[in-house]
Amino acid sequence: MVAFIAGTFGGLGGGQKSRPSCGYKRLPVQALAEKDSRGYVELATPFGIVSRDPMELPPMVAMAVESTASNVPASRISELMILVKSNVKRKLVALQELQFYPRESVTPTVVEMTKDTEELVRAQAAYVCAMFCKGLDSDQMVGSGPYLALLDTLQSDGSPTVRSASASALSHLSGEHIFNALIRTFLEDADWLVRMSAAVSLGSIGDKRAAPVLLQTLRAKAKDVESQSLVIQAIIGALAQLEADEALDDILSFWNSSDLLVRQQVAEGLARFGGGKVAQTLELMTKDPAEIVAQQAKYSLQAWNRKYGNTPN
């Protein structure tokens, strides 16, 4: 499995730096793909959108990164239409390549792949759809094929894993429609994994209107930490990202929770809140019996001191 993932997603542990020619002419540097200051590109995987060095990607994906609207080999597009109907690994790599070609040419194929029989493929297609929505204004996005496919996947896919990926993909977008879709998913989806992803995305998009909804749910689940640990962690993290001061006392109440991962999330989240009570709690948490919690509390206390000043007595 590790070898499969590494091979599929371009050598996550450090891939080969040279690219075979693959029989295609090298394309101009003026490319469709946007690169960051390091020369990395965003890449959709079944597990999220990540930044990657093009030199570490599969050869044809790396070449697609350098493609321009006028220099995309038509024969290669035709080949990809065949590859997306083959085995899972080829479908995933084909999806990665398609995301760098002109969107008007490949969007129908990407949308179709949100209905693929394989969960991994549908999940990755959801992230590609989110990437295709980035940069569009609200009116353009809501009427677009990628957005409608992403929303349909979020609401109706039979796999919690794929719905969770769709909720996570929405964290890369913004706007009223995104907020409403995530709130509805957080409150209504039957699966904890999907609700957890929706909570995380609500924190990521930064709309403070989510805070009362998240806080109400946190309070409802506070007495059931053992079975609700992951959802509670997600909510605490989201409330911290939103810097929801009204939630601070509730977050502090979990500082000595029986669940060490909840305590770790509390220690991480408290760095975003001011006040002597926060610093004092972090100080106590540096003595947590679990090293992972104590270490996180130390990091957060250092960050707190840099942001708010020395720890009060």
C-alpha cells in the first residue's frame, strides 16, 4: 500500500528528479499551472490538495504542469480519455494530469469521474472540482459543472469517505453557498467522519457565523468524550481557528479530559486566545502525563508569550 501511494502521487518520500521524454515534445514554460514562490504547484489527491515540486511528479503530470492552452497535445487528451476508464492507479494519475489542462476541455471528464465506481477516484475528483472552482466569482461558481458535481457528491454519495473528502474540498472555497452547504452537512449528515470534516472546513473558511452552531454541538457532546472524541477535536480546532471568544470557557473545560488527543487539541487551540487564564492553563498542561500533550502545551505557551507577552503570575 505504501509503495502504491508513493508511486501514484509522485514519490511522497522524495521522487526522482529527472523526467523521461515519454515521446512528447517539451512544452513552453509559460504554463497554465500556477506555481508558488518555491516553484511548487497545487495537486489534488484522494486525501486533499497538497503542494508538490513538479520535478517529483509522474513524468506526464510534470509535463502537463508546463503546458499552455495552445500547446496541449490533442493525442494526449485522447489517451487520457481512455486511461480514466482503466485501473484505479491509472485513473488517479490521469486525474492529476487532467487538472493542468484547459478546463473547458477536461471539465466534463472530471465531473464524470465524481461518479466513478472507485471511492478513491471519486474523492480525488471532488478535490479537482474544488480546484476548478477556485478563482471564480460566486455567480460563476454556483452555476459551474465542477461546483454542482462537488455539491452533489457532498449530499448524495453513498460513501462517507467521499462525502468527507467533498466537505474537506469546500474548505478551499468561500462564499455564502459554501458556508450554507457546510453548516447543513455538519448538522445533518449521519456519519461522524463527514460531520468532522465539515467542522474542520468551517474553521478553515473563517466565517464566524459558524461559531454558535459549533459551540452548541460541543456542549451537547461534552459528556460523551469517549465516543465523540474525533468530532470534539474537530470542533475545538474550528472554534480556535475562528478565535471564538465565547467558546473559550468551554474549550478550557476540556484541558484535563480523559482523552489525550482532546487535551492535545485544547493545548494547540489555546494559543489563539488571549488572557491570563489561558496562559495559566497552558502552564498546567506542560506537566501533562502524556508527552505529546505536554510538548504541544509548551509550543503553544511559547506562541502565546510571543503574541500576548510574558506569562502572567
